[in-house]
Amino acid sequence: MQTYICLLRGINVSGKNLIKMDALKQLFLNLGYGNVATYIQSGNLIFKSKSTDVLKIQSEIHEKINKEFGLKIPILIISKQELESVIAKNIFVNNRSEDALKLHVTFMSQIPLAIDIAQIKDVNYGEDEFNIVDKCIYLFCPHGYGNTKLTNTFLEKKLQVSCTTRNWKTVNELNRLSNF
């Protein structure tokens, strides 16, 4: 069975899109997924599936959440191997040793078009920096993610892809928890 990480965008934030993690875990179990585990209240799940069709899994989960909770929220599914690759390719850790508390990863639904990437490359974001690798944007936000212009909404609009962001600690903890 393949290990996957499910990243839900925008649940349990500021009292909106509320889903109890126990209920979400049960939803995954009801769909037939195994070894389901959750991490914090912001929509991170680790699970196993016999299927290797990520888009089918993503669609199935999206539809079930809509049916069970009445929410149409963006969902991204990545494999354990993809998550390990994301961790290995972070230049802010590997080449510069930046403060991990200032690092984030924005996961994208697909690789953006070069023309869309070009739109954001030459803009001044103050001290905030980013590096796009495959379907990820590595962020270094020295004044915190809450103060950056490089938000999910901004990146989705400019790059025309769905996005969800996790801090570096969460990315590493999801990797650790997926070692079952």
C-alpha cells in the first residue's frame, strides 16, 4: 500500500470551515483508507491506500467532504516519496541554514506555467524570498508568514493553481508521522 499525505486548505481557521479531526479521520476510514492519522487541527492527514491514482483519491475525498460537511475546500494529495523530495530540495535549509521558524512550503496542485512564474519573479517582496521547485514554493519570511504578500490567495491568482501552505515544522512532522 502507498502512503499519502492529504493537505486540506482553510479548515478550522478563525472559526470557519470547521471539521473535527476525529470526524475527518472517520471519513477516511469509511472510504477504506488504512493507517489514518491526523496532525494538528489544520487539515493534515496521513493514510495508506491501495490506489496509485492520486487524482481519483483526491476527487473521492473532496466529494465525500462536500457531502458529509457541506464544504468545498481545496485538497492536495502527495505521496510519502514526494514529501521526502520536498524536504530534500529546500535551499533555505540546505544551502543557507535559515531559521526554521521562518520557513514555509506552499504546495501547488500542478507546476505553474513559465509565463505565470515570470509575473512574480521580478516583484519586490521586501525581505521575503521564494524559490519554486516543481510543484512547491519554498518561502523564507523573516517577519513571519502572517506579514508576507506571498499568501495562498496571491500565489493562486498569479500562478493559476490551487495552493496550500504549511510551516517547515509541520512539513517535517508529517514526514516523521508517515513512517508507519
